[in-house]
Amino acid sequence: MDNQQITEELCSIVKKIKADAAITENTALIGDAVLDSLEFMNYIVKVEEAYSLQISDSEISTLQLGMIKNMATYICSKIK
């Protein structure tokens, strides 16, 4: 699985949470007001389930995982 496939899957996860979300790989889900905090936590849980990961709160903030492209890079590094 490559970065582009993961990016597409992450966008799909966001669309399942908020169907009208306008997102790209450079979208900051919280910063650009795409998801509220509860929706964002739902997104993290769905990502963890989809990729069998445990993502810590510190990783979310330190690695800026609220941005689609950063999350895709993070997942690529964890599943290889």
C-alpha cells in the first residue's frame, strides 16, 4: 500500500464522518474547521481500526496528524 492509496482511504474515512467535507491531502482537519473535536476523535479511532494502529495523543500533536498528508506518511512508516 502506497502513500496515495492511504491518502485516498483517509479522505474516504473523513467523508464517512462528514459527507460534505471538502478535503485534499493538505487539509488540516481541525485547523480548517472540517471536523469538530468529537468528529476528529472518531476519525482517529477509525484510522486506528483500519490500519491496526495505536496512535497516542502526543503523536497526534507532535506529528501534526490532523493533516491528511501527515497521517498518510505516518501510516506508511508504521505498516512497512
